[in-house]
Amino acid sequence: MFPWIEAFNARVASLSFFPIIASIHKRHGQKLLSLVCLLPLLGSVAEGLMGQLGARPWFRAMGEMGEIALAMLIACLAITPLVQAFDWKFLYPWRRTFGLFAFFYAILHVLARAMDLGLDLGAIMEGMFTNPFLLTGFLAFLVMVPLAVTSTKKMMATLGGKRWRLLHKLTYVAAILAIAHALMAGKAGYINFLPQAVILAILLLWRLVYPTLRKAMQKPQG
Amino acid sequence: MAGAVAGVGVSAGRASAMPAFLERLLGRGGSREGGSALPVDTQTSYEDVTTYNNFYEFGLGKGDPAKHAGRMVTRPWHVEVSGEVAHPGIYAVDDLVPPRDVVERIYRMRCVEAWSMVIPWNGVPLGDIIRRLKPTSKAKFVAFETLYDPEQMPGQKSPVLDWPYAEGLRMDEAMHPLTLISTGLYGKDLLNQNGAPLRLVVPWKYGFKNIKSIVRMHFMETRPETAWEKSAPHEYGFYANVNPDVDHPRWSQKREHRIGEFGQRPTLMFNGYGEEVASLYTGMDLARSF
Ligand code: HEM
């Protein structure tokens, strides 16, 4: 989009070790990324096995898993703007990985909560549809289900690119619900999740202004 | 009343055959042992009492106070007593809370965030302290303030609350024999993260009433504003009595997680101290005066 970005990308591509990195990314990129995405879980499990999760281990694990789920969701949403801004097309496949891991960690978040509540179904369901804090979390989770289900190439083909892209705009809905949920969590959640809220707002804003921006940038060239 | 948990039996912590990490994850279990209708109260471990804290002056994380409170200097320490009182002045801790008067009180502590502990406090009933200070007939409330010193309390550099932390009690609550000014727990001096050198303990109210590291007591005719009330008046009221029937706007107060146990247990009205304190609130709508 900007000439200096093109220059920067060309410069990087001309580095001597670039072909090696590019080929590793091509062959193993997805596996490596998945491994990285699993690290937070491994960290929490290790903490649990060492008794390091503190006085309320399941509650702490729930918080950690929720935070990672939200982070993955934001990472997933950051890909398209990054490609648009920097022309880093190699990032595209990361989107699916981040999205699926967001769902994975959301499941762990809900499971950890179930353990925190002693698997008591009454306590788990209490307020789920009436308490805005729980309802937003529940809806965020619900919205992520069709997104995960339609994440395969096969489903993409079945739905057709246009419908698939429209459906997957729901990622933004999931993220907005999840950030609302996180901001309402805990005694001072509104303080803890300000950075995530700001990043999400910037990403949303970018998607809104990008079409106009692109047109404006293209005009001088004809 | 000294030394007793009102209402429910207490058993001291006991050894378990489980590996430590499993006991952490699955709890000590047996909370209903002995065929008691109500879960038995087991003292929370010293480790948990001193490492799982809310003390936003040292950070928002539960482990932050234990990590960062060490730098606070608690001796010498003075408390300013002012307002509607015959003996105002600046008191050293030992003069205000004489060590020879210290008793042990094992109380349940219910945090507004729906977790709870059982803590053996050492302290002096606030009523005894106040009687010596001789409040005037105009004193209807007593307000407390925590130290304000962002150098020692780095959390005060961010505007999480309107510092310094402030709390208050109605005079009859302050004079109630269960209300304690604590200087220690488990027979040891309070650690900084627990509010050294002196803090309030009001066992039938949510934990945030139990103001820590007190530097000021002010007797007044009108109701003082408290820090959490100022920050979110629809969520945290002046009374803050433990009440399973009045939910926090964002979460239920019906149950609580007793630290060290697996799962939840029912929350008791007035945290189980209703027999002693319910009469303080007769005629009041506790859903409105929450
Ligand atoms: C049925 C669905 C869900 C339920 C019942 C649920 C429940 C909860 C609960 C009980 C908390 C703890 C609140 C507290 O700190 O007191 C929480 C926190 C949180 N949840 Fe969820 N949640 C759900 C779905 C989600 C989803 C889908 C996401 C993100 C994608 C998410 C992200 C978070 C985050 C970031 C926090 C804050 C964690 C922290 O304070 O460290 N939740 N949730």
C-alpha cells in the first residue's frame, strides 16, 4: 500500500537466509504455530502439576484460559488487516489456526469453570441467560461454534467463498461479545482488559476505513 | 465469645494422603464430615491466608501483595484519631491496640468475589478501643483510612480507586463485640500483605470492609463515603453485609468457594453470624441498603 512497505518487504525478501525461512514456513509453519499456540496450555498444566496455580487453582486456570482465548481471537482478527497493510500474504493460513485455538481455549475456559464450581450443574447454569456478564460469554462461545465447524476447506467449498466470508464476519461479533464479557469479569475487569479492548477497536476501525483508504491511495495512479 | 467461631464448628487443618498438587486441584474434601448439616469450617492454611490477597495498593493480582508489600515500613506507625471524640490525637499502634489485650478470634472471611477463608485472627475488639477514646454523643459513624504513600504502595500510582482506601462503620457495628482490630494472625504479627500493622475485621461483612494498614480513624455524625462505594455505588454498598439473597450485579452471592475445598458451598446470611448481628439491622431493607 505504502511505497516504503514495498521497499521493506523487498529488502527482507532479498536477505540471504530468507529462502530458508520461507521454505521452513511453507513446510512446517502451521505445525510450528500450533505448537506455539499450545504453550500457554502446557504452562498452565505445568503450574497445576507443581501446585503453582495458587489458592484457587481452577479459578486461576479459568482466567488464564479465558485470557488466551481472547488473545487468540484478537490475533485471528489481526491477520487480515496485517495482510492489507503490509502485504504479508504468508499470514493468511495463520488465521484459521488462531481461530481454532481461540475456540479450543474457550472450551478449556468453560471446563475449568465447571471444575471451579465443583461440576455442580445448578451453579454452572445459574444466571447464564440473565446475568449480562455470563450471557455475553455464552453468546461469544455460541457464535464461535459455527465458525469452528465451517473452518475446513471442505466446508469453505460447500458454502462458497462469498457466503463463507460473510459467515466468518461473525468472528468480530464473537470478539466484541468476548471483550464485553471480559470487561465485566471480576471486581476490576474493566481495568485489566483495556489494552485488549483498544486493540480490538483499532482492528474494527481499520476494517471500516480500509475500503475508503485503499480507494484514496489508488487514485493518483490512475 | 473470645476464641469462638459463632454458629459453626471448626476443625483445625489435618494431614491428607493425597499428593500436594492433587489436594490443591481437588481440595481436602470431606467438608461435610461428621454428619453435620452444614459444612465444617476448617482453618485455611497460613500459606493461603498470606499469599492470596486483595490489597490493590500493591497490585491487582492475588499474589501481588505478597510479592510487593514487603517494602512498606510498618514500624513505627501512628494512627490519627480525630472528629467527634474526647481524646483525639496521634497514637502509636501499641497505645491504641495494647498487645496485652490481644485475643484470638477464629472467623470466616467472605470476599465479595465469592471466595472465603477461615482465619485465626489476633486482635483487640474495636469496641474496647473506641470506649477508651470516648466518642462524643454526636459520633454516629467511624471512618477509617489506609496509608497513602505511592512510593511504598505502588498500586496507588494507578487510578484504580480514589486513594487513599476508605471504609466506615456505623457506631453500633463498630462497638459490636465481634468487630476486631487485628494486629496478627495464626499467633504471628500481621504480614504487610494482610494489612500490617493494624487492620479491621468485621466477620459478617464482605472482606473489602476490612480496611488494612489503617492510619486514620475519624468519628463523625454523617455517614462516610467508602472507597468502593465511590468507585461503583450500585455494586458495593456501605453496609456490605454478607447476604446470599442479594446478588452482586455481575455475579451470584449464593455460593462461595472456600479456599482449599473443591467446588462451592452455600453462603450463609451475615456469613453465619446472624444470631449475633441480625438485630443491628431490624427494620432495614437489606436489598436496598446492601
Ligand atoms: C459459556 C461461555 C462462558 C462462560 C460461562 C464464561 C464464564 C466466565 C467466568 C465465570 C469468568 C470469571 C469472572 C471473574 O473473574 O470473576 C470469565 C472470565 C473471562 N472470560 Fe469467560 N466465559 C465464557 C466464554 C468466554 C469466551 C468465549 C471467551 C473468549 C473468547 C471468554 C473470555 C474470558 C476472559 C478473557 C475472562 C477474564 C479472565 C480474567 O479475569 O483473567 N469467556 N468467564
